[in-house]
Amino acid sequence: MTSLAMARTQLRVMLKLNKAIAYSHGLRLGSLDGYERLIAGIYGTPDRVPVIAQPYTYAMGMHGLSAKAFFSEPKPFIHASWNMARYFGVDFWSPVFDFYNIELEALGQRLIWRERSEPDVDTSDPLVKSEGDLARLRPPRPGLDGRMPFVLESYRRYLELMGVPPMAYACSPFTMAVLVRGYVNFVRDMRRNPAFAHRLLDFLSMEVVTPWISKMVEVTNAAIVVMSDAWASQPNVTTDMVREFCLPYIEKIVRATNSPLRTVLDTGSWGERAVADPREVLDIKMEMMTRGNALPALRPLFLLVWNEDYEEIGVSTARRYADERKVCLMLNLRPDLIESGPPEAIAEKVRNLVKEGAGTGRFTLLINLVPVGTPPEHVHAAVAAARQFGSYPIAPDLEGRTFRMPEFTPFAEWVQKEGLPV
């Protein structure tokens, strides 16, 4: 991105941010577009609950694309994802790929490719089998090795289509260490050879993740960079392990990459249901977002609680905690419910999530990991229910309101008239 183009993007984003934040605090200067609605929902009260989506393999399946094409070729990846998001009318979408694998593949880790799903790390052949293997590793060339060029070109296309930078993704060093070393091996390292575990984490943090985030920001001017940390979850590891081996390296990366106009944070972990006191995990999640980030009250922080957890601890528990910490609560809609339906059950679930979670604002509904083959009417039902039940102020009589299933054009017909070629 040229300096002039970057300046124009920054100006456009700042105008949208200011409008959305003002709206969220009651100064309503015009209507909100989807991006502005998300920002208003993060900072305060929007016009209605924002719905965001991760198109991912569902977009791939809707277009009959192979995994190799979808996860390796920028045009079909971005165009298929854009088509899916536009077809269902979500407020915002992220170009989500197999972000746990990008840095690993660039390091030389072997992946297993399948026809209808994202590639996975070959756990039978970890890249770091011994301490000596770490000494032989060479950092990737940011943006050049593996599928890093695919990611950067995909982000460039997203920016061109959407007019705002993407939410950029990286793999956290802790989860990367588990994948590059093997889960059993790395747990053993943390317990028996912590010095080696720390050396590995430091290498991954400063020689792999930090340069990669810097390159993505250079190309896209991304305002939010999210590291995902599935393995830093309970019961995979203890909270003490997370505090010793995960949080310090998040902070190192954040301090090296963020700025007043850019928020770098870690999210994607789970496990509130796996501990006696859910606050123990919620506190860790907050630290994953705030470590190294100056002026956290001004940051677009969101507390993501997955369905496996909120269904056990209760949405109200998560809502109270988010209110206490003054951050946006983000809840996903259970993927197997979207797959199985029927639309009425999906709408009822959305109604309940809005009733218990939406509060007076700082709330977002996430549609993620829609299984390939899910009937489109199920996704339409989820989006329609959020629109019908999610207007602020939330109606006190939601239970008595009837859900109206919208009419919609079949996807093949819609994409022929309004979609992008893949």
C-alpha cells in the first residue's frame, strides 16, 4: 500500500470510527453501515445487535471449491467469502483462513490437505522433535514463505472490496509451540524442561509472529490484529501454565507491534466450564487482550465466550463480567444448531441470546464455522432473528414476539446476478 493510499484508508476508517463511537454514546449522526454498527456495538449502544460472520469453509462449500483452491488462491477465497457474507446480509465479515497454520507452514511444518476442510498440522511429524531442532530452525521471510503471499494478497483484495482494512489474524506463540512440538512433548517441556520451553516461545514470538504481524500491518494498515490461542485453554493446560508460558509472550508481541491506532490482542481460547470459578478463565482472557496495550479503555476489546462455555456457566454470568470490565461481550451461535435447524429453533436461540446477553449494548453475535452443507435458510433465519429481536432498546416482551422467516433468492440465482466470480 502506498503512503497516499494508506493515509486515505486511515482517514476513511477514522471518520467511520468517530461516527460509530459517537452513535454508541447517543450522538446519532445518520444511519450506520455494517462496519459502523460493529464498532458502535463494541463501544456502546448501536441501533441493533451487530451480526458478524466467518465465511470460512461454508463459503467454500457453497461455491463447490476444493480446499486447495480456497485456502491457496486469493481470488476464489475472497470472492467466495464476500459472496457468502453479502448473500446473508451480515454486518461484517473477516477473511478467515487456517490461521493456525500460516507461520508453521512457512517454518517448514508439514500440513495434511483434505478435499472438503481446512489443512491440519501433521501431528505425527512435529517440526521440533528435540532441542537440537530448534537451533536449526530459520525464521520465515515475512510475506514470502509458504502461503504468506496468499494471505497478503487476500487482505489486499479485501481492502479493495470493503474499503476498510481486514481484521488480521496470527497464530499465538503458545498454540504454535504446541503444534510445532506436539502437545504431549510441550506439556512435558513446561514441567520438566521449562528453560527449553521458554526458548522455543521466545523464538516463535520474536522471530516468527512479530515480523509476520508487522508485515501484515505494513500491507493492510490493519487496525485490529488477533492472535488465536486454542491450546491455551482449559482443560488442555492449567491456568498456571497459561500465566507462566503464554501471557508474557503475548505481552512481548503486543509491545513490539501495537500503536495508538492499532490494537493487537490474543483471543480464541476457552474453558470457563472446565474450572470451578469461571472468573479464573475470564480474567485470563482479559489479560490476553490488555497485556501490553496502553489505554485499554479506548481499545476495541471484545470478550469472546464460546457456546460450549456459556451454555454451562450461563449467558448472564458472562454478561455481568463483561459489564464489570466494560468490554463488549461476543457470543457465537452454536454451529451444530445452525446445521440441524429447524429455522424456528435457530430463531428461538437467537432470541434467548439477545434477551440474556444484549443488555444496553456492547454485544455482538458471531456466526462461525457453519458446517458445509448447512441449508441456507438456517443461516438466513439466524440473521433475520437478530434483526427482528435485536433492536435497541431491547424489547421487554421478546418472548411474545413472532419470528417471521424472510423470503430469499436461491444462492445460485443470487450469485449469478449479484455475486463475484470465483
